[in-house]
Amino acid sequence: MTDALSVATTVLGMSEKTMPGDIGHLANDGLAEGQSIWDRMAALICNRSLDLRILMDAHDRRNRGFVEVATFRRSLCYAFGNQWIELGMTSKEFDEICAPYLSRRPTATGEPEAYIMWQKFTNDMQEYAEKKRRSTGFLDRLKAVEDRERFNAILSQKYGITDFELRRAQGAIKTRLLGYYKTLSQAFRSIDNDRSNSLTRQEIRDFFAKASQVAQSGPQADTDNVNLGGVSDKAVECLLDFVDADGNDDINYHELIDVLMADDITSLAPGGIPGARKPKPPEDKVRGVPISKIKKAQRVIRERLNTAAKSITHAFKSVDQDGSGYLSREEVLQMLRTYYILKYVDFYTQEERGDVDEMQVHALLDFVDSDGDGKIRYMEFARVLAVDDLVGLLRGQKQKANKRVIA
């Protein structure tokens, strides 16, 4: 049998990686000309009574069922023999037939190429050639390749990254967190500065910016290719789209862990689309503060007072010196300073501490002081801190105000 690969590489001036279909003057009218590479291979297998399972077995010396890409290319050439040139396979078509049978994909720069599962390939190819039908395994593998190609197209168009960069960001974040802490749970609690049991995208960005000693004041400020040791912010943003799937900027522990520990992150995206969340409608605001930030202040104040002051009642009464049952806004702010809830600058370190700012507090107190008399009554204060639906409460107050105006 003629060594078709040797002929191609020496006589025709091709390299080992060049495929016959890449050379224009090798165009011919072979079997199934113009059809897909799968159909052209099937036609030659049937016409020449080839059995790829036997012909390609000799190159798997350890009988492992998989070989390197270069070995697979050479083995395929030998299997088709004199028909290799007639097959006219291009490099693009070679990549197409390899894709469903890759054993793995590199996850870091410098890692070796994936292996090709040649036994699965030959079994699928022989069944297709002999029975003219695709095996279930082949269809599943082909669908996985198509999904990955569609996913990569979306990544490129929407984020300007590849799936390799996304997986690298996933690994880098997990490695960085476990480098600082023993468990991901401990890492989560450390990033959760306000102890709200949830994280925002900004808190996650700030953690890595601080770890890299890079100042960051905005979503994409001064951290590109720095905060994760070479991982771009575009990849981090894409990863956060997976974590914050519903787009509410309220990331809980399980959402973060599910993404970081996923073997195949693409499986977490609805329809293979990262960040497939619906655009959020404009948020209601009070004093220019979004409801989401007011809700965060509400949750932090409630939990901190119940923990540090034993109860909201105890904290309130400790400030209500005259026992009137109400406080002024300034007295509420003083109470929050007492329990280190209100943000402040540490005199010694000059670092900002505390969890909520004054504007968040005033916006929250607007729910309590709905009549605007400046008196914050304990019962109403406690009720607002406990209410689940601040948006509903805000709309109810607006409706009452409108009725008063009409009356």
C-alpha cells in the first residue's frame, strides 16, 4: 500500500498538518463530491469495504482508545490509503470530525493538546457508513460541539472573549479565594463586609482589586488584566453574569459556589447563553437612592441591631432618653454610629468602615416618617425594618399621598 501521507508531504510539498483539500490543484471528482466530509468518508468506506476500526487500531499501541491529534491524523490517512487524496479533506473538515471526540480541552496556557477518542469515532463512522444512520452517541457529541460553537460565538460578540478565557477566570477566582481562605464558605463571609449574607458585583470586584492593591472606583476601573493575575475584566464580567443569573445584583453563597465548582460552566447558561437574564426595569428610588440599596440598609440595620444591641427595642430605648417613644433623624443616625453601622473614617487608619451611608438611612427613614413631621416612632421604625416588600410599601404610600392631594 502506498504511503499516502509521505507522498503528500514530499512530492506535493505539504507539511504534516496540511490536508489534501487545502491544496487547490488536488481538486478532483471523487466519490460523493460536494457532500459533507462525513458522507464522503462513508461513501469511500462502503465502496472500498474499509473497516476503520481495524485499520486505525495499529496506531493505538497502548490500546487506550485515544491518541494524540497528530497520531489520529496519520492513522486516518493510513486507513484510507490510496483514497486519502481522493477524499479531499480540508483542515477545517479535519477539525470538524475531531471536535466531537476530543477527550478534554486545555484549561491553562501551555497545557498539551486534547486526545482524540478514535475508537468512538470509528464506531460511529462505521455505523453511519453501513446503516446510513447516526448513532445516539454521535448525535449527542455533535450537538455538544454545535452548542460550544454557538456559545463561543456569543462570547466573542457579547464580551470579546473566548471560552478558554472564561474558564481561566473561573479557575483563577476559585484559586485566589482558596489561596486566602480554607473554604469557599469562609471566603464568601470575608467578602461580605456588611454581613448581609449576599454579595454585589462591586463587592466581588473590590475584593480582587484590594488583593491586587489596585484602586477601583467603578465597574471597570483600573483593574483590567491586574486583579486576577492576567484575567481580563471582560471575562470576570461574563463570569458574574453566570453567578448573578437573575440580574438583581444580589448574589448568595449557593449562586457563587455553583458557578465556581461547575465542571462545565456552559451547562449553567439557559440555552447556552451567558447572562441570559432579562434587562431589569428602572429601579424605584427614594432621594435618588435605588430601592436595592435601601433594602440592603434595611437588612443590615435590622440584623446588626438584633445582634449587637440584643434587640431593636433595646437600641431604640438607649437613645430615647426622655421616653417619648420617638427619635429625631439625627438621633437615629447617632444610634447607628454607636453600633458602628453608619459609615465613618477610622481616625487611626484613615480607612472607611461601617456598612451604610447617611443617604441610605434617610431614604429608609422616609418610609417611617411618611407624614414628614421628623418624628421616628419606634413601632413604625421596627415595622419598616421587618417588612419584606419595600417596593409595595413605597407604592402604597404614594397612593395614599395622591388621595390626600385629590381630597
